[in-house]
Amino acid sequence: MRTYFVISTINAQIEGWTIYGQGTKGECHQIRLNDPAFQGTDIYADTLNKNSRIVSRTEAKRKFKLEV
């Protein structure tokens, strides 16, 4: 079974990417729906939602330079 990560950022150039959870693709979709960081009506939650991605372990390492 492949491991996926939910990642997002407010500003990738300054802050980099943050991992918000890991699991199967289905579990990652649930994390995006239920995580408090993605909830709310403020600009930060809206930006995190727009920038969120579900990526594989390999893509997280190579493309987003995350240590997983």
C-alpha cells in the first residue's frame, strides 16, 4: 500500500511546505475535510485549502523537498 501525504503552505518561497497528515489517498481526503487548519472563513484557511495537495512519498521528497 502506498503512503500519501497532505501538504500545504501559505507561502512556499518563504515558509516552505508543511505536512498535515499521511495515510492512504482516501484517508488524506478525509484529513483535508476534517483538519482544523483547513476549516474556517479566514484568509489563512482559504489559502491552505487552495494550496493543499495530496502527494506520494516520492513526490514529497523530490518535488517539494520534504523530509519524510
